[in-house]
Amino acid sequence: MRWPLILALFIIAAPALADITGPARVIDGDTIDIEGQRIRLHGIDAPETFQTCIADDVAWPCGRQATEALVEFINASPVRCEGEDTDRYGRTIAVCYVRGTDIEAWMVVNGWALAYQKYSLDYVGEEKAAQDARVGLWRGEFVPPWDWRQGERLQAATAPENATGCLIKGNTSSSGERIFHVPGAQHYEETKISEQKGERWFCTEAEAVAAGWRKAKR
């Protein structure tokens, strides 16, 4: 009987999980690129880049902010991904880690992505925690990304204060210091933007920092 030998040969021949490690370039809230290899983060679905959500009856660029959240979380740290499947677009589907933390879990528990239950139940617990804490997408109304891609939209009762749809306020203080305020910050609501004075709106914190503005301390 040679079954044990055949089984042993099968186990040896079985492909191992791909291990991709290196600096990552963030494409959007659930897709990264490591040295030219496009990777779709396993088990989650983040809002699309130009998707908007609603909080306090005002639209906000949740897709861009989800992307920016991932950029800031990874920062300059190397990313390690494990996976062996590919999707219909040829992207590797993988679980990825930065500084030992599961990136997918971090995105979901902070409300920047949903558990993609059509394909995996791995992050349902993290989604429930984000929903209970009302963080990220859960602080208002949103269309699940898979429905948004099918054309479903929400209608904000109040339009954004500016034509860009971006919600970060770049304000100049009385001393001439450039400070930006994010939604929910202490002085956000009272801060008014005067483009005639050189003040402006930003879609992401990284964009504001790159333009020479600092974040308000509170």
C-alpha cells in the first residue's frame, strides 16, 4: 500500500502562501501596491475613492479619507502580505500586516472599511465594534461600497460649504499661522474660510500638511 508515500508527495508539492514584503504604495482604502504587485486586502471593502458619505446632513469625502487613513497608518513601514488567490482583475488577494498588526482588522475596527461578508467573515467582530463606537463611516449614513459601485447613492440634505466637497478647513490665525481643522475638532464649526485671505479647503490631512499647514491641537 503506497498511499502514505503518495500523500507525503502531495503535501510537499502543495503551494505555499505567497509572502510579499516591501514598501507599500496605497491605491485606495483596500488596495496597495508592493514593488509593482497590486494587492487587494482580504475580507474588507472600503469606500471608493470618489465616494461620499453623510454626517449631520452634510456630504463628506469618505472614500478619500479612508485612503488617507490607510496611508497614515502604514506610513513608511514595510508591509508583509500573505496570500495565494487572485481576483478577476489579476490582483493578489492577501492578508497584510504592518508593524505586526493586521491591516484589514485595523481598517474595519476604525470604521474605514466594512467586513466583506460575501467573501469572508473574518472581520465581522471588528465591524460591530466600529459600529458601536460610531467611528469612521459609522458616524453618519453611507452606502456600502458594493452597492455604491452598482449606482446607489445618498442625498445630503445640506450641501457642503464649498464647491470642492472637501471638509478640512485651512485657516490662517491672527498671527499668520496656517492651521487646519478636521470635522469634529473643537473649533471646526466656528471656523470660517475666506479664500480671499488665502484660506482654503483640503480633502486629506496629508494634502494640508504638504501645503504647509499644521493640524489644530484640539
